[in-house]
Amino acid sequence: MKASARLKRQLAFIVEIDKLKSVFRQTLLTDGSRYENDAEHSWHIAVMAILLSEYAADKVDAHRVVKMLLVHDMVEVYAGDTFCYDEKAALDKDEREQKGAERLFALLPPDQAGEFTALWDEFEKRGTPEARFAAALDRLQPLLHNYHTHGAAWQKHGVTSDKVLVRNRHIGEGAPALWVYAEGLIREAVNKGYLAEGRGE
């Protein structure tokens, strides 16, 4: 089977990112049947971007947001998923993910490697309206999952409401209306006993 050097690199990358389907998160599916994998998470928030872009704090290029959300967790093929409330694992998270990005995107032809690196870096820095909105969705999605599984992951890891509020507060930077909704969901989770109330509140 004949293929150009460019196509070979693109296909090698496509095969490599299939590994994302085997990187599991601490988030249960909303039906509670199993843990979600990174590929499912990325797909889910990409759909959210299409549906919810009207709630972005500023006018955004929804297509760019979708691309950013599909790319942002690819580095976890090598870096693994870091549970957001795991303070120890967070210590070297940036370094692991930077190395993962360099290794993974280097598989692509240079122009596409540059584009994917720029999208990943933009998401990480949250310096544009698109990145802030993308980050807001990345926080909102697991919040929805935790609520609909009656706080299973929160309870398993001893997470309290003050930590959830601090972790998710920047939803408001990218989508103020979604943060209002998220705050209400967190309060409701506490009231229903899904989430333990934190001392810092």
C-alpha cells in the first residue's frame, strides 16, 4: 500500500491517539456503570461546545473551541490522567503533559504539529475567549457527571464543596451563566448529601 511521507505521519498519529480510549478518568458515566475514558470526555465536551457556545462570556469561534477540546487531552496518551483533586499528582502534571505534547505532536507533519501544539498551549494558558470557554466546559462536564452519579467520585476521594467551588470557579471566566448554574448544582449536591460541605465556606 503506497502512501506519501505526509500521509504516513498523519496515519501514525491517528493510530497513536487511539490509545486515548484506554486512558480512564475518575469520572463515572452518568449511568454509573463504569469510568469514562479520555476520548469519551473529549467528544462529550466538543458536543457541549457546539450546543452551548451562546453562553460564552465573549463571542467565540466555536469551531476553534471544538478543535481545542478535541486536542487538549491527547497528551494524556503519554502523561496519563491526573485527578483534579490529587494534590500530589498535580506537582509534576505540567512537566509530564509538556513532555507528552512534545512527543505526541512530533509524530505529525510540521505544519499540523505546530497547529496542534498551539491549540494545546492556548487551552492551557486560558488567555483567549475560546480557551476560557473551552476550560469552562472542561470543568462543567465532570461536575454534571458527579451530580448525576450522586457524588460517587467526590465521596470516593473525600472531596468537599469548598474544593469543588475553588476548582470550578473559573467556569465563570468563560461562561458566567454556566457558572451560575454550576454553583446552584453544587449547592443542591450538598443539600442532597452527594457532596460533603467544606469548612472554607
